Amino acid sequence: MKKLLMWLAVLWTFSVITACSGAATDSGAQTDEGKKIKVTSTTSQVGDIVNHVGGEYVEADSLMGPGTDPHLYQATQQDIGKLSEADLIFYNGLHLEGKMGEILEKMQDQKPVRAVSDAVPEEKLIKEGKDAYDPHIWFDAGLWQYAVDEVVEGLSEVDPEHADQYAANGDSYKNELAEVDEWAKEMLADIPEQSRVLVTAHDAFHYFGNAYDIEVKGLQGLSTDSEYGIKDVQNIVNLLVEREIKAVFVESSISERSINAVVEGAKEKGHDVVIGGELYSDAMGEEGTEEGTYIGMFKHNIRTIQQSLK
């Protein structure tokens, strides 16, 4: 009952704010000459693209900071205010922001709301079940370039005056992503075949595994909202023992408890496994640090995996 009352309060606040904000025109956001476009993104990964593409013409803000799990994230009244004040909203899509779906849907009646995953060709998405796809597309630096195209298109529609600059910024950033993609392939090539197994708390790294030829195993499903049991732990433990895998990894946005259970289980079978390091999965690092950027976060993950498994 308490959760229901909280949710009703959030929806009421949303309705008041959107009613006061006024309806947007069919052509999208209208801004005064020289005024920056206000863009709100759900995740920091998406917000990072907005910063690169928008540059000096955009005032960018992201709702989900370091250590935040987007699968479980629930919008606050402050978040709804930011969404309502924005000229344009970007989100990941593919149900990554599962608990924000209704709010994002309502916002579409007021202003442009775009999922960056819409730009990824369907055949490049990893299908999970009948009508679901893996949402963790940013773990493939090559695939993430499609998301840049979506941001360029969205900003250009809202602010056509600077469309050429957005396109140029997008091309420049995609070149950086292509370089990082090639660098990652070279770095991970040093890992022996038998050790090319990445064990984490949940199945966030399958795009990564496909792109860089790494077998990926997670205790939980695509969403951290799913449960894991003793059998799941035992299956991972057996894999570690059989393949003589020496390291597993924790994630910045998820509790270490599940991975610690795997380490202890392997130890009981006479196989020592260490925590190879912390990977950034569903969230980036602190703002102002290298890991607080997409490329910095990505490089951190590659170095951590390579050093622990080679």
C-alpha cells in the first residue's frame, strides 16, 4: 500500500508539472535564438553522447548517476520536473528503464522523446525470448555508434539551425568509438582461449562477448530484477572449476553478494578464484573522472578484464 501511495503521488506531481509546462508544438521544442537546447537523458551513457554531439548548443542532464541500476530505477519528483522542463528527451530503450516506461510514454505527448536503440538495425540486436531484446547495446563500441546517429537526428530536428555542427560532432565521436573498438580487440586478443570467460552478476555483457569473442556467464538474467538461486550459483562454480577460470568480476551498480557466493563455492571445491576487479556495467563512473565518460569507462573495463584473465 505504501508503494502504491508513493507511485500515485509521483503521477500526480507529473500531471501538475506537465499541465503547467504548456503543450509543445508539433514541430518540437521552440527555443529563443541563442538559447541552449535543454536535453535530459535517462542514463549517463546516453547523456555522454548528447554532450559530444550537442557541444556548446546543448544543456545536457542525466537522471541516473554512478552506481545506479536502471532496471530498478524509479523516477523521483525532481526527475519528472527535469523531464518536463526539457526540450528533448533521450533514453536507451529496449526496456532498460523498465520502471520509467509509463512516464516516458506520457512525455511523448508533450515533446520529442527518442530511444537511441531505435537506430540499431534489428538484425544486430540480441533477441531474448519472443518479443524482447537485450538492452545493453553500449557494451559493443561499434554498435554504440548507431546511438550517436539517433542523437544527431534528434538534436537536428529540434534545432535545425545547428544541424551541420551536430552532424560533424557526431562523425568525430563515431571515429573515436571506432578507434576504441579496434583497440579493445587488440587488447583482448592476449587472453588465452581457455580463459576467455567473463563471469559477472547479471547478463549485461552479451553484446560485449559477441563483439570481442568472450564467453559471458551471468548469475541473473538481463534485468537485475530477476532472481538467482542455488542452482545458478552451482552451475557457475562448476564452470569455473572445469575451465580453471581464475577470476570473476563485480559490477559497480550491483551488490557483490552473488559473486562472493560463487567465489566461496569454488573454494569449497578446491579451486581458488579471485575478484578480478570492478566493471562498470549499467552505470558509468563519477563525473569528472576518466570513468565518468563512456570511452573512459569502456577502456577501464577492457584493461580490467585483460589483466585478470590473460
